[in-house]
Amino acid sequence: MSDISTLIQERRSVRGPFDPERPVSMSDLQQILEAARWSPTAHNMQNFEILAIDAEEVLAQLGDISSPASEVFIRENYDQLSLSEEELLQKKVGILGTMFPAAWRTPGAKFDEVARESGPSFLRDTIKDSPTVLIVAYDARKRAPASNGDVLGFISLGCAMENMWLVAQSLGIGCQIMSVFSGNAVEKQVKQILDIPEYMKIGFAARLGYPASAAFKYVRVRRDLADFAHHNRFGARLNALDVPPDPPR
């Protein structure tokens, strides 16, 4: 396994296609799930269930589910966009707008215009023929003790996500998180297909596979330590560390 610091820095969302001739092996899948098993969870609740889907007929059923983008997503997504690599490098946060259709990155575009340009959308457009999909669900009847909104419970799901992602990275397996599975309309249909009990909620899904080609190089940005790290009190920056900024990736 690679050095953990290298894995953390090289981990990325693989949005491209995966090799259809190279399924994720059961031994690799077990290593990824084992990483989730040992992830830290609030109060050691381990409040998650993970469905590993690799049957072609089931993936096809999931792919047929309609999943149009919501007006809220498109509006709030626009707020995080940079319209050029130069702007993104300056902001150090957010994503590059060229990843999305033109109407999604046009100021003042009306939702019906965006929907018309985007056309009908289905889960298959997100799954992209991935050989394996993981769906992480949790028992909505429970929460971490005294955690309003179960914030600690959601942090726990994030810990499981990160553990699985890093192990997948170490195995050369690409990963992309798919938040669309937790949307109300999509979630309802997914739960019906997979016999997920009503009291369970879907936290997120992830597509896994071996990239079909070399990773597409896109600009990756992170704030410098001095931009967010404080020492002993808020506002006392860690400038003394003199940590150089990351080179563009």
C-alpha cells in the first residue's frame, strides 16, 4: 500500500468511464469494505449498511431510474463554479464550470432553459457502465447521542467514505461519489429495486472500477495551510510554518 500522505494527495474523483472488461475482484471489494468496517463512528454505533451491486441486470434497473437535476442543485452549484482555470487557481476552492453544460454555468439562466438543454437524465448517465456500485445506507431511526440533526452520524458516514476511497486508490481502483442516490425521488425507486427497508436512508453511493484510460488531468486546488489554520486562537495564522503552496495539479 502506498504512503498514506501520497494516497490522500492523489485521491481524486474519477468521472470518466471504467474498463468494462475488468470487473472489481471480490478480494479487492472485500478490502474496500474492510476499510469501512474499521472506520471511526460516533459512539461506535457503526450505523451503516453497504450494498455492493455488481449484477448487470440490477445495475441496468438502477440505470433506468430518472434523475433530473433539481433547480436548487443547479442554482447552488453555480455559486461554486469558476469559469476559467485562472479564476479557480485564484479562488483555491470550488470546481471548474466546464465540467457542466453551458446553461448550468450561465448567470441568470432559467431552470426550464437549463432542463431543456440538459435533456432527460437517468442514473445510467451517472453510473456510466461501472462494474460495481456501492450504496451506503443508515438507520434513520437512530442518531448519535445528543447530536442535533445527527451531525455526528453523518460525519461517521464520511469517515467510512474516506476509508473506502483511500483503499480503492491504493488498489488502483477509481471511485466517484454519487449524491444523486439520496435524492427523495431517486432514493424511493432505488429502495424498491433493492428491497431496502423504509426506515433506512441512503447516505451516498459510489461507482467503482478500473479507469479505461489515463486519468484526465484537471486543475485541483486547495487552500494553503495559512488560509485556514489558526494557532492557539482564531486569527493567529500558522504563517511561521512557511509552508509553500501546492503546485497546480
